[in-house]
Amino acid sequence: MRRSLLDHDEDPEVRRALGLLTVGRLTSNSGYRFAPPFLAVIAGDLDVSLATLGAVVAVSELAGLAAPAIGRLADRLDRRHALIGGLLGVAAGSALAGAAPHPVVLAVALFALGWCKILFDAALLGWLADRVPYERRARVIALNETSWALSMLIGVPVMGLVTAAASWRWGFAAGALAMVLLAMMIARRVLPDLHRAGRHRDVGRHETTGRAALSRSGWGLVASLGAMMAAVQAVTVTFGSWLEERHGLGVVALAGVTLGLGVVELSGALSVARVTDRWGKRRSVLVGTAVMIPAAVLLAVGGDVLLLGMLALLAFIAGFEFAMVASVSLSTQLVPGQPAAGFGLMIGAGTLGRVAASYVATVLYEQAGMWLPAIVAAALVAVTTIGVARSRAVTEVVPQPR
């Protein structure tokens, strides 16, 4: 990671290793996001229906329900060991997916991949939280979060080129090989974990369980963030059908839209890196939701006009990415002394929200078109706004300009 992007007084370990860890997360994100765009190719090779593989992906998403437990595990393990083990686990899941002879084996592989990815992500956020004070944490986390957008702009397309040249099995294999190489580099670059010896710089660190440490306000904040993830799922599972059926966009045009959304995701993460520590994490989440609500309403009432609908969709995703990346920093402070546990709770709530929204939104779309899922998304984001605004689960001190 270029040192000019970080504060001059940032921890030397962070300045030395953040770039490598971000690339490592890019590879794990790529493995996680690879299957959905190529479901038709995989289904044809396995000689099963697309619906069958859709069920496989849905089952694999349930790995997120274990995120609270995985987050607590990541706080108990040595950070370095959890990073290496998590990334090697994602590599093993990718390799097994590439070798899968049957959809059941593929489902097991993708489930394991998702489980290990959560472990890697939670350990990485914990590693950063151990070394970066909360008031400066959003900048560093946002730079690392660019790996999500870059996985769709770089990682998945590269795996797709391997798929085009050989097969989807070799696409998974290429991703697994990259993860193994990155795990080896992380083992050499990241120092042994010292956070149990007072390395963590936040005041009041103590060992506890994620469940016992959260107040009612904390659980309310977790539920609010889960509602926001349900809202974006309600839009993302329906906009492709809306563009194809209502506006006649073909596969190439849809691919272009997906690329545009990746650029928006990257811009959102970089925006958080620039302003969120200065504004405050809670306020930044509220800024993002303030963009999402009118964008969802515009999508509902103006979706029959392609230009208006596309502008609304891009604004909605941009607001979500800004709010989501800010909320990741917020989650690391939810459970005193256990940043990975807070992140795990947020991911667990988000999984519940996404699973519910995936079904409800598609049913609503079939019954009424795009406007109803969009209105539901706006309502869910309103719930998030109220919950985040009222929550005092995390006390923030916004640093003054130096």
C-alpha cells in the first residue's frame, strides 16, 4: 500500500504490511465472488439446472450465520495464525470447488470457502484494530476494503480469462494458487501477534464474550446494520431482471452495468478513506443512508425511464458502499477488546437480512415489478437510519484537524 495514503505517524507494521494484506483479501474476495457470474457455465459442465446451482449458492451463503462465533474465535487465536489459516482455508475451499464432481460437493466447498473467508476477514480487521486507534481506523480499513471492488474489477475477470482459456475448474485452481502464494508471503511479512501483551491501543480492552459485552443499544445497532444489508440485497437480486425485462438490456450491457457498479464500490471505499475519520463513523453511516433512501424512492417511481433508473441504482449502491465501509469501522468497537467479534456479529445480522430479502424481494418483483422491492429497500434503510442515529453503543471522539 503506498505510504502516501497513510498518516506519517501510522504504525510501521501497518505501513509495511497493509498492501500485502489488501492483495491477500482481494484474492479471497475473488474466490468468494467467482461462482455467481459463471453459474451457467458450471451448471452445463455438471449437467444440472441453473436453479440447482442457485440453491448451492444460497446454501453457501448460510456460512455467514456462523460469523459471530468465527469472530470470537478470531479474537482468541493468534492474529497471524488466523490470517494464514483463514487464507489457506479459502484456497482449500476453492481447490475443492474446482474439483467438485457433484453439486453437493460444490456446496460443501463453497460453504467452507465462505467460513474461512470470514475467519480471514475478521482476523485482518482485528489485526488492524490492534494497531490503529479507533479515531484513525476508518482510513486504514477503507483502504483495505477497496479489495472488495477490486476483486470484481481485477480478480474475477482474471479467473474468468482462465475459465475462457481452459475451464471453470482451472479458474478456481488459479485463485487457489494465488491464495497459497499470498499466505506464504503473509507468513514472512506479518510479525508474530503481540496484541495479548498490551499491543492493542484502545483503552479498556478486556477478555469477554461477544454476547455478554453487547448492551441493548449494541444489539439494536447490529440489527440496524443488518437491515441495511437486507435493503441492498432487495435491489441487487432484482435489478438484473428489471434491466433485462423492462428495458431489454442483453448480457453484454448487463456486464457493463456490473463493471460500473464495481467502479462505484471502489469510489465509495476511497471516499470513506478520505472523510470518515474526520466526520465520525456513525455520522458517515447516516450520510450513506441519506443517499440511499431518496435513490431507492427514485428507482421505484422513475424506474420506467432507463436513465433515471440507472442513476438511482448507481446512487443507491454508492450510498450503501459508503455506509457499509464506515459501518465496518464502527463494528470493530462494538465489543470492548474484541474487534473481530463485533465484525462477526454485524456479518451474522447481514446474512440473516440478505437471506430473507433474497426471497421476499424476488417474490415482490414477480408480483409488482421493480417499484415494490425498491420501496421495501427504502423502508429498510429508514429503519437503519433511525437505529444508527439513536444508538449509543459506540462512543466516538472525532479528532480535531491537526
